[in-house]
Amino acid sequence: MRDEPGVEPNLFPARWTVAVILGIAGFAALCVTLIWLFYPAARDMQAKTPTGFAPPGLETYPVDAFRAYEAAEQARLAGAEGRLPIEDAMAAVVQRGTLDGAP
């Protein structure tokens, strides 16, 4: 074993890293230039300034909206929309005698 300090080999040359970064930047610049040259619509685009944001959509009467939702759900449980009322469904399950298996 050598304890003497030595020069480490250059396994990762920095010039290749810089060359790759510059190559990618050059390719991106070339793409932007070609788009600008061959697509005149890209030159005429103007950045649109936002005119403002819409106000948040807050409910003006949330309690009334919840009560309407709750009434609609209770009507569905009672058999509205051609559904089987919940009491009849529970009675059918009890009459069948088991919760296992499909009806």
C-alpha cells in the first residue's frame, strides 16, 4: 500500500460537460430561431395581460342548498325516481335471512 500522495486520474473531464451544456443551449436557440423564421404567426404573438380574476364562487345561501340536497337524498331513500324504498329493501334482506351472497 502506498501512502504517498499522488495525482488522481481525470475520469470526469469537465470540458465534455461544458460542451454538452453548450450544445443543448445551442440546439434550443436554433429551434427558437427556426420557429421564429418559418412561422410568422409566432412573431406576431403578443403576451396577453390578464384582465383580472373572477371572484370566488361562494354560495350565498349554503344552509338552504344543504337542506335541498338533504331533502333530495331523503326522497331517493323513500323511493323517488323509481327506486325501491329503503324500508322495503331492509325488509327483503331480513326476510332472506342472510347478508351473504348476491340477491
